Amino acid sequence: MDREPKSIKVGISIGDINGIGVEIIIKSLKDNRILNEFTPVIYGSSLALSHYKKTLEIPDFSYLICKTADDIQDKKINVLNCIDDEVVVQEGTSTPLSAKLAIKSLEKAAGDLASGKIDVLVTAPLSKESVQQAGFPFPGHTEFLAEMAGVNEALMLLVSPFLKVALVTSHVPLKDVPALLTKEKIVEKIHTLEKSLTKDFGISRPKIAVLGLNPHAGENGKIGLEEQEIISPAIQMAKNDGSLVYGPYAADGFFGSEQRSKFDGVLAMYHDQGLAAFKALSFEEGVNFTAGLPIVRTSPDHGTAFDISGKNIAEEQSMRSAIYLAIEIYKNRKFEKEISQNPLAITVGEKDTHNSR
């Protein structure tokens, strides 16, 4: 008799409990049918969940409190409490306690992910300002996970059903962007994006569009030289390596036309160049995926939204999309690993037949 397939364990860090994170987690998991598809493991606070169950009037949202990841049970929503402090929810504003819990939640979930106790990680939004004030020495989730995985630099990739946008630079001031752009860095990001599109999304020979830095992609040097001196040479270097990469394109015209539909991925030079257009086109279902890591991490493509916390109006679609994208990428990677380890063997008879043609 075939053994029942292992349920994928989806770790979910709780983010800032005073934002909308807990609300969208509960709304994403409240339909018990999802337990037939994966096993949720929430890292955070059962007290915070209890508070929002009452606020959202979802009394039948049940879960199992686990001491460690060893206690996780399939077909249950599992919760691991990450701090010993008494947790008090103050909707609408980040506090030292909520920042501490957000950090501990992320650290605990990442540790269990690294040790294989969970399979993928989905991170609810946190306040970057608050966690940094609480001693978190990273600009965001992406940089923390890159260091944890021993990778110099991960790739921030925004994903929707019809658009995938990656960034050369992410959480840095705009004034610092030009100095951070080098041919080598852009080529590295192109190759990381290409590998992710192939390995994580199953796209064979992906086509990649690269955006310029300046308005009108520099207009032949009239509005900046980065396109001529750095970006175009980097594109040519990647082409020489066999990549299907094109550009540089002016960002406004590219996103404002159907040209974007001709490419499998887009590489933007800086945060808002890529994210402003992406969120305008895909806000409710967009997902942030950290590409280029040995682990799978996704998150909703929005922030803590303190202004609507506790009002029961937050949309959970982006969180749900983040969960299912993490599962999809995990399965794609597993399949890719299996077929690379077990290639179809060619028998002697088959070889003879091929040679005789």
C-alpha cells in the first residue's frame, strides 16, 4: 500500500501583532479544508491569536499549542509561542513588545526551517523601524535570511500570476543607488533571476528584460551615462553567457505598455522603480519571494497597515497567495532535484539504435 504523502509544513512568522499580520493569517487559514493541503505552523503568540479571534468574530478558529516543532501535528493549525512575556495587543501602533515578538518569531521560524523541521517560511509584515530600534541589525527579512543561509546577497523578487519583477538594489537610499550599480552586480542578478525562473517556476530558457536607471533609459547619454557605461555592457556580458536578456528599457514605457507580457522576468535597478509599478498592477495578489537562497521564503506584498489594524477590513489574498507560492516553489525544487538525481537511463540497445540512424 502506498504511504500517504508527507504534508508540507508551512512556517508562518507572526510579524508585528499590532498590524494586520495576525488578521490575515487567521483569515487565510480559517477554512479547515486547507489542512488537507498543508500543515500551518504559526510562530508567535497564542494570546495574540486569541485576541484577534475575538476581534474578528471567528470563534471556531482552533489551533494546537506546541512547545517545540517536534510537537507539530498534521491536519492541525500549530502555534509555537516565541516569548515568555505577557503579550498585550495594542492595535494600530508598534511597541517594543510587538517588535521583540516579531524578531523572536522570525528567528525561531528561520532556525526550524534551517534544521528541516518546517519546509517553507511565510513571513507576515513587521515594522522595519521598530525591529531595528529593538536591535535587529538588518534592513529587512531578505538580508536576514541571506546571512542566515550564508549567501552574500539574495534577490528580492515580486511575483504575481502575470508579472515577476526583481531588484538589483533593494533597501538602500535612492542617492546611493548609482554607486552600487556595477556590471558584475547586474550580471550576477540577471543570472540569479534566470536560475530562479528556471528552477523555482519551471520556465525553460526564460526571457528577461532589464530596465535603465535614468528617465528614458538615459536617452543616449543626455540624461545620465549609467545605461551606456554599466547597464548595457552588463546585458551584453550576460548575453555572452547564453542568457536571453534584453534592454535597457525605460521603466515608464515598459510598465505602461503590453511589452512587459513578452518577458518572463524583469530586472529593475532600485526598489521603487520595480515595486511602484508592480504594486499598481498586482497589489492584492502580489507576493515577495526571496530568490537565490537554499530555503523557500515568501511574504505578502504589503506592510503592517497599522491604520486598518483591528477593523476587520484587511484583505488576506496576498497572504494566501504567499502560502501557495511557497508550496509551489518547494514542489518545483523537489521535482527538479529528483529528475536531476535520477536521469532516464539509455540502454545499450537504445544507443545502438540511435547510432544506426
